Amino acid sequence: MNTPAHSDDDLRCAEHVLGVMEADERLALEREALANPALQAQLTFWQDHLTPLTEDLPHEAPPDRVWQRVEQAIRPTQPSATTRATPHVPPIGLWDSLPLWRWLGIGASVAALVLLAVALKFALPGGTPTPSVSLDYRVATIARQDGVAHWTATIASQQDQLLIVPATRPTIAENKVTELWLVQGDAKPVPLGVFDPAQTVTIPLPHATAVALRGAAAVLAVSLEPPGGSPTGQPTGPVIATGALHPA
């Protein structure tokens, strides 16, 4: 059975550690953690594994003009123009915009969260601490022929599981399911399992299949099949998306 790659509580705890939550959300999570030992354990887990990684991040200072804008924004109100001449303040350009810098910072943190969550969840199956984390993985964008991406797939080195994350939800008929396949050259497709097209899932793999997915010619394909998956062990319905795995 496919299971979510990480729970909502996992994501909330990781966002808390990275500092991308609103203040009221942070307080709500902290209150919940005080009354919920399992949630507190999740929060501690992410603190232990994300906080040390920030020590390797380079320190980037914003331009001096940004700090000047901050100073102007928090400076006490000056006398009116009738008693003091108003100094000329140049128009605020795109790169001087405080909202821009704020959202760039948040975007970078969220992107880091996604990559770190993938790496840690692969390297730490079941949330069990491990002394080392491998960041070697292969990624595929599983897309339609017109280039519209439906899913991304990630497999980490030395881990026998595949992470599937939806990008855009395709329209699937009620009497059909999505099934994932490994395609290598002229060989017959290898079934990897039926999965929920709208959920983030992990698919456990036989070791030999995982090794093949990390090979140079591995391609993933998704076909539409009857409920329960293909009855023949080979695709019986249309292939709606494909994508080759590449080193990330």
C-alpha cells in the first residue's frame, strides 16, 4: 500500500524550524506540541536535522540601500512639510523593495524545505535517526507529450523506494486508475504500482528495480488502467505521461 511521504504535522514542524510560518501558526503548533508528545517528538526531530544544516549556508547581506529603506520606514514621524523641508527620496525600485526581499527569502526557505524533506525522508525511513544523510538522487519530471508536468519522481541513492509528488492534477475517469511503469529500451515495461494521482506517495521497490531506476536509461511512464491495475502485467490503457530519470 502506498503511504504519504510525510504527514501534515511533519511539514508543519519543518516549516516551524525553518521560520516560514506565520506567528499565530507557530504559537498554535507550540501549544499543540505541549499537549501532544508525538507532535513534540516530530518537532524535535526536525530541529535536530534541519537546524545544523543552516550552519553551512553562506551569509548574504542585502544592499545598504535596503537598510536605508528600513530605517526610513521605522523612523519616528518627522515634522510636517510646513515646518521642515521634505528631503528628496528616490523612487523605490524593484530591487529596493522590502516585500520582494521578504518573499525571495521565504521562497528560498520553502525550496530548501522541499529538498531537505525529500532527502531526509529517504535517508531516514520511518523517522529513525541516522548518522549520515545522502544527497545523491535522481529525479524525473513525468509530463504529457505537450510538456505539461503531472508528477515528479525522486529516488535516492541506496534507498529502495520512489517518491511521487503531484505537480498538476490530471483528470482521471472514475473507472480508471494511474499505474506507474519502468521502461528501459526495448525491454517490457516493469510495473511499479498503482498510485493516487493527487497525493504525495512513496512506492516501495524490489532492490533490483531500484538499481534499474538509478541506471542511465531509466524512463518512467504512467498509464490508465482498470481498478486494481493492469490485469496482464503490461500497460493496457493509454500512456498519459512519461519522464526520464536524471541526476539532480
